[in-house]
Amino acid sequence: RRRIWCYGKVQPLKGQLQTMRILYLSQYFPPEVGATQTRAYEMAAGLVRAGHHVTMIAEVPNHPSGIIPPQYRGKLYERSRLDGIEVIRVWVKASPVKNFRNRMAFYLSYMLMAILAGLFLTRGRYDVIYTTSPPLFAGAAGLALSYLRRIPFVFEVRDLWPESAVALGELRHPRAIKLAAQLEKRCYRRARAIVVVTSGIHQSLLKRGLPADTIHFIPNGANTDLFTPGPIDFSLRKKLNIAEQAFVVVYTGLHGLIHGMEVILQAAALLLKRGIPEQCVYFLLIGEGVVKAQLQAMAQNLGLTNVFFLAPLAEAELPAFIRLANAGLATTAKLPLTEGTLPVKMFSYMGCARPVLLAVEGEAKALIETAKAGLCIPPEDPAALVKAIEQMRNDPDLCRQWGANGRDYVTKHFSRQAQARQLAQLLEKVVDEPPPVSRKTSIKPRA
């Protein structure tokens, strides 16, 4: 007979564990907008739908601007509920200036506040801690709470950190890199299960010696009930002053160092230089990030009248803006680490039955080619991007077929609803099984 703590009451259960109390740590969470926030919300909401109790410890909203809204200022924490999820938002040292010192203060303040919240603000006993990373310091908070409260720890890895931070030049100090690597190793060793979002991360962890039975692949995807097909919304185009006959390419999501978005502006400039009327091709860039101001300045210097920048949109608003477009664009910088990424935005485009224009190598390219859901081009190649856009403009029937293929593929293989159910089953298994006798796994250093 098993017993679990449920809403402050100890209840006996026979057979399979039915209800869990899950402490979920994600530094980023709605109303912040972004792939991390959306995944955390969709997974937590799916766990609630499965009958489990979820407490989310997140930061007060500020990302990516670094500015805390007035209603959250002056508070150490705030408790609320969102679609059945208990949410505890904690203070962080946010700043609009994104230098190394401010980033460390930002991450470390969340780590400390999340630990304190997990110790003093959460009520009753929890069955499992689920922590998503990066930032790696969120993993450190989950790790500490796992030790202090003796709760099983499950670690989600959406990106290999500190490798990605080093590759992008965000982390340079040798001692900081060494400490981050040691922290990463401790998280892996403590975790009863590790969730990865790409096959590339999966293979990397296997090569480093982590046991295969502890690594579980739950990729990024799309809410296929929200991101649905539909005709072009010409009324929305009119509001944005976009001509009905224009071919619109939409980019949604973070404008970051890793995304190589300069190629979009270079392609827009080439289209103008070729004498193609500007009303024929528009680029709609939706989102925020550390390079957005630079991109806007670059567009102004190039005199680009065919590029629109929009502020980030709430997840519920995004499908309409994807559906006003003819194609969805995903780009990355030309770096080895980007070859193991699966951009969330491409699943959103596929859910809306829009063909994908993919300037990403590796795993994402293989997926789009398998799904027959669009065109793949090399990263950082504006001429190739222009050629691909012209091919799409000239063959609307093929674009419709690519869109239909993408919708079918994402529904079958990358539905967020199915992924949330998969996570619920994994956590149930972790909680229901006795801990391993020994977790002294030898983890190889990075190559």
C-alpha cells in the first residue's frame, strides 16, 4: 500500500499512484512571453488536467526587458493561481542592462529566492521536484530543495549550459565556466530522471556517460488546439498596413544572439535592390530580445520599408498573426551548437498549416525535410533566403501542400497535449518506483 500527501491529507492508495504534488521550478513563466514560458505553462497545465497538484515557482515578470511592472515592485513574492496552477512569483534582481554582472545577479537572485520559497512558502509535502534549465541556476535551486526536503529531483535540459553561453561569448571567465560545469554535473547526478528536448542533447549526455535509462526525450511542440489552420486574415493585414496581395514572411520569438536574424534584413535589402516592388514581400518580426534594438537600427540604416517590428504577443494572440502570413521563418546563427536545436516557432507555423522557411542546420532541417513541410536553406545566407521566398511566391499550390503536411506531422508527433501526458507518466514512474541503490555515475568531461 502506498501513501501520498494530497492537499494536506495523507491518503492511502492501492496500486498505481494516482495523485501527485509537484513542485515545478521555471524562472520564466507567463505573463512573460517566450518559448520557455509557453513550455512551462503547457506542461504544468497538462499535469493539472491529469489530476495532479502543481506549484510553480517563477520570477516576477520582467523578461526579456529587465523591467519589473509596477504591480510587482516592492514585493518579495506574490501568490496566485493560473488555470489551476498554484504560482509563487519571487523577486529577482532584474536590469535592462544585460552585462555579465547583471546577468549573474539576475540568475543568482532567482536561485536564492526559489530555494527560500520552496522551503518556507510551499505548503505540505511534495512528491517530486521538476526543474527546467537553462538558466542552470534554476537547476541549482531544484537541486538544493531536493537535498533539503528529501524529494526526488527531475531535471529538464532545454539547452546545454554552460556550453551555449561560452559559444555565444556570454560566459568567458575560466573559473565561472568551471563552477558552472561542476554544478551541471551535480544536477545530472542527483536527478532521478533527465528530460531533454532534442536528440542532439540526448546524444551529448549519452556520450558523457549518463545512464540511458535516466534520459527521456520530450521535445518541443505546439498546442494543436490553439495553433490551428485558417485563411489569411486580411482585416488584420489592413490594420498593419500590409497589402492584401503581399507575400508575408513572419518570424516569431526571441531576438537573441543565437538567432542570426541579420540575414532577414540583408534579404529584405536584396529584394529592394532587385527592383521587386516592396509591397510584394513583407517581413513581420514579432518578439523581443537583446539584439532587437540593433536590428531596428540596422533596418533604418538600410532604409527597409518592407520590414515590420512588433512587440511580443501573448500565446493566445499569436496564431492570428501567423495566419496572416504566407510562410513562417526560423533562423539561427551558423554555430555547431545550433545544429542540435528544434525551434519552437517552427511547430507553431506547422500547427497553423503555414510552410516553414528554415535557415537552421542539423536536427531541425532533418525534421522539416521528413515532414515535407517547407524549404530548408543554409544559415546566414541572404541570397538563399531570397531565392526560397521567390520560389514560395511563385508556387502557392506547393506552399499549401507543405502547410497541410506540416499540420498533419505536428498533430501526430509534436502535440503539446500529448507531451504533457508523457511527462505526467514519467513523473508518476519516478514517484512510484523506489530510489536506485546507488547513483554514483561517472560523468565524462566535455570534449
